[in-house]
Amino acid sequence: MPQNNDRRVLVCQNRYCKEAGSAEVLAAFEKVEAEDYKVIAADCQSQCSCGPTVRILPEETWYCRVQPTDVPVIVEQHLQDGKPVEEKLNPRIHMRFG
């Protein structure tokens, strides 16, 4: 498990993600009180067609089409319990093998 000061949640705030609602996603993450990760308004993550994009570092987990209602699940399941939210994983980056 990464150390507390290493973990970051990057929420893309570039044009296409913002048009898809990433400002609201960022606000939802910022409302959650957390000491074990830092929420960052990020520049383009080069996944514009999959936005809003959320990227968790240092483990390099990429979520796509994240909505504010997804934030509690990502926080609880991934950030607290260490289990990625499979249905929100970016399929371009997290390919599933049969």
C-alpha cells in the first residue's frame, strides 16, 4: 500500500472532461474528508473521449466517464479497501484478458 503522502487522485479539468462534468467530480472528491490521499485538479490526461477521467497514483489506476455519484464508491471501494471499481476502469488502459 502506498504511503499516505504518495497517493494522489488526479481529476482532469481540461476542456472535454470539463464539458462532461469533471468540475462536479472534482468537487465531490474534495468534499470527502481524507488523510490518505490528495485530490488534484489535473491538466489533460490524454483520454478526452473517455472523460471525465480520474487517475489514481502511484498505482496508475485510470477511471473513465466518472460522475459525482461514482465518487463515494471509488473512495470506499478503491481508496479505502484497495479494490478497483471494475465497471469504471478505462478499458483502453486496463485491458481484460479472457
